Amino acid sequence: MASARRIPEATVARLPLYLRVLGEAATERTTTLSSDVLAARAGVNAAQVRKDLSFLGSYGTRGVGYDVDYLVRQINRQLGLDDDRRVAIVGAGNLGQALASYAGFPERGFQVVAAFDADPAKIGSRLGSTVVSAVTDMPRILREKDVEIAIITTPASVAQGVANALIKAGVGSILNFAPTTVIVPSQVAVRQVDLGIELQILSFYHHHIDTTAATAGS
Amino acid sequence: MASARRIPEATVARLPLYLRVLGEAATERTTTLSSDVLAARAGVNAAQVRKDLSFLGSYGTRGVGYDVDYLVRQINRQLGLDDDRRVAIVGAGNLGQALASYAGFPERGFQVVAAFDADPAKIGSRLGSTVVSAVTDMPRILREKDVEIAIITTPASVAQGVANALIKAGVGSILNFAPTTVIVPSQVAVRQVDLGIELQILSFYHHHIDTTAATAGS
DNA sequence: CCATGTGAAAGCGTTCACAGCG
DNA sequence: CGCTGTGAACGCTTTCACATGG
């Protein structure tokens, strides 16, 4: 029993992981998956999988497992992935370039509909399937294209200013790759990914080749 | 009191964040930082900062705060960042390209000393400051250059195989960007970063414009 | 007097263990 | 009989609150 409880943050962060495993299973024409198998492929504990999925409702069958297609639909619905989401990329450097042509985005329903840069030399150039616009046109274009999520790939020095402008223009979610913390009001969602920090964390565990549990997730 | 305790995983993940803030403070010629200010700039709670730093020892001065330069040295030492770390990138696609020329790496002591790809067309081309080698030469080159950390930016389908080969060649830490979970023995450290998953997590909070705490860190 | 360092409390997240159901 | 769903136990993290010391 117990459908539609409030989903804990840690569970939310793992749902996309399960979605990925379920997707792989679907292409292998696997119709059903037990929590044991799902857990092994996701690299987590089986009890964790069952508890996480129980927050969505009782979608498994005892003695059998979870129906792959059905579970995919339920998770997609919870994550709000039923329709495409419009994304903008701010900063057309190397990382912005790479993200704009990242196949994983359109595959999972994220459409890059706008890109911006402050450098006049870059304006008008292609970034994936869009064209780079001037940051000065950002507020107008963001509203015109109804952008929901923005990815910041600018230098650290301008990231906070960019974030402020994005929020002012109605963007509700920000994925920040600039190596600085951007501070946002509580009604805006941010995730901060610092590629250098990831390496530094690995460096710690490499340096202490004794301590416990050296694995960690996204 | 109490120097060199065992440092909790959550604290380890935040130390590089503090390092980043301290670095910014140093360039502003700030010599001393209180836990309040440090916390605000890192986007965390002040008590958290104090507790985290207390695991390294008593490096603050009551009534004053923390000496920026001294604290930087202590954190660097703990993270094992005193000397440069040798990094390899496997997969010379867009993301591999971007990472190879990412300024944040050399700045923080990570040297990209090797790059690999399976595509013969890419072998010999430049990737940042190195040249792309064939994956078949990977074991030899990894050992020759004493690579400690590897970054996987290959398609998901080959990521696990690459990880296995890396571990066999003595690489102890892996940063995986391929959109699949790589399973490794417990003595190897992995961090999995899936750019699509980050967007999906944001999508959840965008879709539920009511629930609590929408911020989360790397 | 101000900011650190830290016990203690509160809050989360994970894992266990097993009842319950297909 | 096998696997889900879940209370309860456990361990980790965060936050509070204040004694301590420069």
C-alpha cells in the first residue's frame, strides 16, 4: 500500500539511475526485473531499491519483480519527464560545446533551444543544433522560448551574475558547471557540478589507501 | 584538540569546496576567514564548516577565524594534493575534448598525461596538450606514465570493459562520465557523473514546485 | 567580546529481517 | 516458494547550543 508519499531527496537522486538501468533492460527485451538484479546493475543495495520504489506506490509483483515498461512510465511521471523540457546553455566554451552535442540530452527529453555567450566572436556560431546569441538578448529569448532549465558553463567570475539574470527571466532550475558556488533563492533548484572537485575527492581516497568505502555516486 | 581523526565521507566531499572558497579569498588578499563567511560563500551551514574543519585539527583562532593560507595548506595535505596527480582520459569525443582543455585541472594539480580512443581516425590527434593513443596501447602507456586517475568519456556500451582494463593496469581511481554504472572492486575509488541524470533531478524539483529544499551539491 | 571547537540532540538515510502476498 | 513491501534498528550527518579560550 501507500501510494504517493513525499519522496526523500536521496531517493529522487536515484530514480534517474533506475530509469537508466530499466532502459538498458528494455533494449535487451527483458520484461521483468527483480530488486536484486536492478540493485546489482545500479550498484546499490536491493533493500534500497525496494524502499525507493515503494515511495512511488506498490508497483511490483511479489514472487516476480517489477514490470519494466510500467515502472519506466511511473518513474518518468514522477520526475516530470512526460513531455520535453526546454534547456538553455550559457557559455559557449569547450564544455558548452560538448554539452550542446551530448546525445544523452535529447534521448532523455531535454531539448537545447538556446545558447548564449558574451564573446561577440562566438555569436552566430552553431552550438549543437542551436545558434549562439548575445547574453544581452538573454532575458527576451529565454521568455520567448519558455526555457525551464539553464546550464551554466561560463567562467566562475561571471557565474553568479548569469544565475541572477536567469532567475529574473523566470528560469526555475540551474545546473552550474562553473567552479564557484552560485547562491539562489530557495524556490529555485540548483545543482552544482565541479569537475575539479570530483578529481580532488578521488585524490583523497587514492592518498588514503586504507579507509572504508571508496565508492560514491552522482 | 583532537588532530587527525578519521574523516567522514561527507566531510571529504566538502573539503574541496572550502578549498575553492579559500582560493578566491586569497586572490582578494583576505588573510582570515570566519566559519560564518566561509559557510556563506560555500552555501553551507557555519556549524558544518567548523565541524568539518575540526576533523583536520584545531586550526582556527577563537575570536578571529581561520588563517586562509595555513588552512589551504592543511586541506591540500589531507586531500593528497601536495604533488601533481597524473590523469588519463579514455574517449576522445566532445566531452573528452572539453575535459582535456579544462583549465580547472592543471590549476588544481591534475596533469592530463595520456588520452585514448578506439577510433583509428582519432589516434594521433591532439587532445589538449597530449596526443590520442590507441586503446590497445593503453596498459603499456598507463604504466609507463604512472597514471593514478582515469576519466572515462566513452559510450556506455564499452565503459565497463574500459574500467576493467584500467584497473588491471593499476589505475586506482576512476571518474566515470559514461551514462552507465561501472562496477569496481572495493579497493578502487569511483565517482559516477551522469550529466543527463543531473537534469532529470532538476526536472523533478521543477515539476513539484512545492516540496522542501531544492538545492543540492556536487 | 567574538568565533572556535564540540558534546548532545535531532534528523536522515541505509540496511536488516521478516511478514505478507502472488 | 520467491520476491515485494515495510517496521524497526542502526549508523551517519546535520544542526543546535554553549563552554572554552584567544
